[in-house]
Amino acid sequence: MRCTPHSLAYLLASGLLCALTSGAVAAGAKLAIEVEPLTRWQVAPSEGVEGSARTVAGPHGRALQLSFDFHGTAGYAAVHRSFVRDLPANFELSFFIRGTAPANNLQVKLIDPSGENVWWVSWPDYEFPAQWRRVTIKKRQIQFAWGPSKDHTLRNIAQLELVVNAGRGGGHGTVLFDGLELRALPP
């Protein structure tokens, strides 16, 4: 078989996907979590909260914009998408964020295939930066949040969720996410 740039790109991309979903992952292998098409993302506000999502220009192509209005309630606005993955033994999840919103709780949730077990990172009263800032979450920072599983080891996920939960700021605003990626690290 003759190797053309297109076939080489396909082989590299499929090899990366296989590496990220198998147990043997080369450190440094990355998988971008695309924002488009927007139909991959579902908005899930709690009762009494308004939430919407759209794509806008970002530093790495299209960014995901989550707009919310708590209307004085103690609720949340979330966007989530299917993201089925067997995870490498060690990894980091990173993204760029900026927002025009009061300080509220920021949460990143990883949900297993059963939909009942949740792992998360939660930052109370997060000050959303006016300029793009990179956030990196190491596997060791992700904690088991809740669910019936007795085994709290994070091995695979079926959904990724980004949440703004009412904190001290409440109110309304917009938060933008861009450049989401999963990168394998040495064990």
C-alpha cells in the first residue's frame, strides 16, 4: 500500500484513538474533545434555572458557550455529552475557560456507563477569568462523588459534564470552554 498524506493522517488518528482506549497508552497521546457539532451537547438546567448553549469563536476554533440565569434559586446549569472511553491508567483533562459571570461553583463530572456513578472535580466560588485561562485536571485530583459502586476506581466513562452551580455569586452570566482534551500520562 502506498502511504499518502491522507492515509498517513488516518493511520495516525486511528492509532491514537486505539491507544487512548486501550490499556497501553503512550505518554503524551492526546484526544481532542470536539465542541462541534453543538448537537453532541445537551443543556441540563435544574428546575427554575435557565440554561442555553451555543458555539462561538474561541482561541482554538469553536468554543462552547454556556449561558445561565439562576433567577435567585440555588440550582445549576450544565452541558453534557456522550464521551465513551476506556481511560488510560494515568491521564489529565484540560480545557481553556473564560467567563462573564459572578463567582459560582464550577464542576467537571465524569459519569460511568451505568449513569449512576459520578467522579468529579468541584471548585467552590470559582472566579471566572475575563481572559482565556488553561485549566488542567490530573487523574489524582478527580474524586468519586456518588453512586452505588463499591469500586471507586475511575476506569471508563460514558459522559462528560460541565456544570455551573449557584455559589456565592448566583445571578446570571456566560462561561466559555475551548480546547478540551484528554492526554495520557506515564503511569
